[in-house]
Amino acid sequence: MSEVAAAGEETVSSPTAPEQSGNPVVITAKAIEMVKKALAEEGIESHGLRVAVRGGGCSGLEYALDVSETSRAGDTVFEVDGLKVFIDMASAQYLKGTEIDYVSGLNGTGFKFNNPNATRTCGCGSSFS
């Protein structure tokens, strides 16, 4: 599953703040709906969403979304509306407080990351520092 992050687009759903949910990231209802739809289309409804940060992109770090059947040692694991979410220990420090939404607009359609920890982002919105 590839992510598309678009800058400057309106968010279409209202998430719960991370502090209220106890989870390191917030995933909006629309984003959950789209991930579940993709899993169903692939016939892998039992899998979950792996959210990660890896080196790369024009700003030094980039977001990564993938599917995962099981957790790995050290993962933070939680469930939101029936969707399992896995975040590795190294990525969790960069993602704390991040909102993941799914947006549709003139600049494209896809997943958008709103990360309060990012000090600099690139124009496409998929990398940060």
C-alpha cells in the first residue's frame, strides 16, 4: 500500500486526540475506512496497518504505510475500529501525536500525515525532518 500525502488540503474527518486515545497516532475514520477497503480488496482482512518512518525523501525522513500480518518484537500494537495498527519502536518516537487522515482534493487523493514533531516538510508532504 503506498501513501500519498497532499499538502494544504481540507481534512474530511475529525479524529480523537492522541492524548485521549492513549495511542501514539490518531487515524481518522476516513483513513480507517480506506485501509479496511484496501485490505478487503486484497482478501487480507486479517492483516493490519504498519505505520513507519524511514530514512529518505527530500527532507531526510519519510512516512511509510504497509500491511502486516503480525507484530514484531518491540512494536506498539493497538486497534482502532477493528483495524490493527503496528508501529516499530524507532518510528514511534517520530510519530507521537501524528494524525493520519485520508483526503481527496485538487492536489490529489491519499493519506495525509499531520505531524506536530516535524520541523520541516517537503512540498509533497511525504517527507519531513
